[in-house]
Amino acid sequence: MKQDWTNFLAQQGFPDGFLDRGDIKGELASAQSATVIAPLADLGLIRVSGEEAATFLHNLLTNDVKGLPVGGARRSGFCSVKGRLLASLLMWHDGDDILLALSADLLPAILKKLSMYILRAKVKLADVSDDTVLLGLSGPNASAALEAIAMTPAAPLTVTGSEQGQVIGLGEQRYLLTIPSAGAPAAWQNLASHARPVGLAIWHWLDIVAGIPLVTAATQEEFLPQMVNFELIGGVSFNKGCYPGQEIVARTQYLGKVKRRMVRSHIEDGLPAPGNPLFAPETGDQACGMLVLVAPSPQGGHEALAVVQSNCFEGGEVHLGSPMGPLLRFLPLPYPLP
């Protein structure tokens, strides 16, 4: 079924990869002031079902799953025993089940690793990415676009449902939509009459502006949750009990030893990509950080979320790829850093 969706998008002017439709500048301009819709082809979906689903995930993830209310959504992380993020997640209820959205390039490995923890738990895991299409909708008329197709806008980190699918509120007039694959072409065409279709790269730029990281294969096991500001965006609970890496995450929090933080930046030159190392005079030939998420910028060049050693960020001179590489210019995030 997902191949049918891919073929449909090709007919709508999206090339392989869905990054853009050939007009990056125009798409970025629309994302700044108008309403846009994007196919979120870089995300996959895991369904966790069974009477012990919440308890199972509660013991593995950085956030409180037992306390996740029906109609609520939360960000969370899945860490290694060393406290490094194996995946960043958005989770919410779908009936009695829990859905986990994560980077598609990590899904097979994460599904396998989660399966190793099941043992005798009454839990089933399934990759439902082929059954469900994920769409991103953003802009001043996003709520009206949803209402026009009989879907209900959701407040930030809440979920509404209808026969057509679910709407998860992301804040700032941004929504994640889950649509059954069979109904996705019709939903897309209806929404596209109210919003400009844009590529995945534009959605990544919106995530960068919002300061929301996405852990991918290029950055897996590189960051403690606090390094990507996870506790600042509601992705970590510090009173939920144990999970893999919990002791390290908690010690980092309470001892105040977060030496690297995620910042937003502009890079004028080069071809930056997630996982690229960063350098600063303070660290010489030793990398002082890494890019997390990258997208074209409306001002030209690229914008990025970058994890940077705090003293290097404060020094203000950080370079991409080498000590003499392109310079990063730092931009504000929508939330304050500690």
C-alpha cells in the first residue's frame, strides 16, 4: 500500500526522497507566512499493543508512559545503558494501543531492540508504517484546513480522532496527521486545496525553528537527552523510575554537568548534514559538537540544530567540518537554555 502512496506523490510532483518539489525558495517563503502540507516520509510508526503495553514502555523510555492520558501526546526517548539516545519518539494512544513515531531509518533496529525486552510481558509490537501515512500541516490556516475536511484541530501535545485519522497538535499551528494509507490520496488532495504542498526539507526547517530534534542513524547514540534539550521540550520525566540509562541521565541533571547543548544556527556555505562534526578554537583539532538536523534556509545557505560544547558556543566561533570550515552564526530558539 505504501508504494501506491509513493506513486501518488510522484504524480503530485514529488521526486524520490520527497525533499522538495523543485522550488525551495518558494516553499520556504510559504512556510514562513502561509499554510503548507508535507509528506513526512522520513518517519515510521510502531504500534505497541497488549494489556501491559503502557507498563512495558514506561520501564524503557525517558518519559512517563503510565501517566500518558487518553487524548494526550508526549515526546520521549529510548536510551542505551550509557544514557545515549537510540531514538527520539513522539508517543500517543490509539484506542488501547500506543503509537510511537520515530526516524524511519532507525525503526527496524529499534523494533528489534524493543522486542528483546518483551520476555513474558503481554505486549505485541508491529511496524505499521505501511498502513499509515504521516503528514505535516503548518500555518495560519492549518486549523481551518482540518475543519474543512472534517478533522478536528488538536491543542499542543493532544490528539483528536475521526474516521479519516488522527491529528496530533505540535504547537504554533503545526499538526501531525495520521491517515490510513487507503484514504491518504483523497485526504492529501482535499488538504492541498487549502495548503501549499511542500517537501520534507521545509518541514525540517520548521522543526529547526521550533527547536525539535530528530535522532537519526547518523546521530544515534551520540547524545544524552539533555544535550538535545529533551528535558526542555517535555521529553524526560525525572520521577518516573528506572529505564535504560536513567542513572546517567539523572546524574547529569542533578549535578548540572550538561557540557553540551543544542542550539540553532545558520551556515552560509558548504553542504551540511546530520552527523557532521563541528570545531572551535577552544578545542583545536578535536570536535566540539555535531549537527543534529539540517534544512535549507529562507536566507540562503542552511539552518541547523547543532549540539555544541557550551564554552565554544559562548565563544561564538564554531566551524563546520574542520577548524577552518564554514562558520556557524547562532540564531535564537523559542525556549531559553539553562
